[in-house]
Amino acid sequence: VFGLDLSRETLPCDIASSAESLWQNNPRAALGLLYRALLSRLLHDFDMPLKAADTEGQVLERIEKLQQPALLAFSKDLTVHWQNMAYGHQLPPAHVQRELCNGWRGVFDSGIPH
């Protein structure tokens, strides 16, 4: 999807901490890691079918169907910042790094049922 490698083996064990360490020098890579990890989790943990032609909006529509409010809220927030960075070349405000990394931990490190 989007030309990203979504295999689990290509992702660090601690996504949020890895994104935090990347953020200072390369916020684009940090956001990219979070977004790629989100897609990987959707594919592998939720068995969500993802196609190369899927848009971010289509992915969000599928997340909505999972009926998991915390996952949807995090995904929407991450997607907005990812799109602003990827397409608009806009750096997110400094507080966003903490919000997204804590959001990741809250959604994926808290045992959401899969």
C-alpha cells in the first residue's frame, strides 16, 4: 500500500519510542514509521484487506467499520499529520509528536482486542 513495506519484520519492536527518537532529526521519517506501522497492524492484526491503490480516506473508512473508537480517533489524527507532511510538506507542531506517540501506546500497547 502506497509503496510501503508492511511486513512486521521491517518494523522496530517499540514503534512509539523509535518514532520519538527519529522525530528530532527527521519528523517525516517518524510520521512515516507511525503510518507504515498503522497499516501493518491493520493488515496483520485486523486482517484488513489493503490494496496498492487504496487512498488514506479508503483506509479510514475501513477502520471506521471496525467500530473501535480509540483506533479510529488515533488513525484520523495520524492520517491528517501524515498527509500534511507527505503532500503539503508541513511540519506538525511540536506537541503532535508526544500526542501521536502516546496515542500509539494507548491504542496498540494497551491490548485492544484484535
